[in-house]
Amino acid sequence: MEERIVELELRSMAQQQTLDELSDVLYRQQKELDGLRALVDRLSKKVEEPGLVDAKQNDRPPHY
């Protein structure tokens, strides 16, 4: 019976370590995602500013 308890405790410790590692990965990914969202927002605002987009890009090519 004692061996079984020790085995369960070892498994529990291994699972806790795995959960901690997954939590760290998730935290880092969320920080990266937040940073990318902020970058996309800044770039979107930049593109929407008048004069930053070349007006020629909106013209149709001559073959249309």
C-alpha cells in the first residue's frame, strides 16, 4: 500500500511540474500575442493616416 501511495505522489509531482511548464509557455505566448496585437494596431493607424499611402496605388493599371 505504501508503494502505491509513493507512486501516486510521484505522478502528482510530475503532473504539477508539467502544469507549471505549460503555464509558463502560455504566459509567454500571451505576452507575445499582446505585443503583436499592439503592433498591428499601430500599423493600422499609420496606414489610415492621410498622405502615408501613395495615391498611385489606388489607381487602376492602364490595361483595365
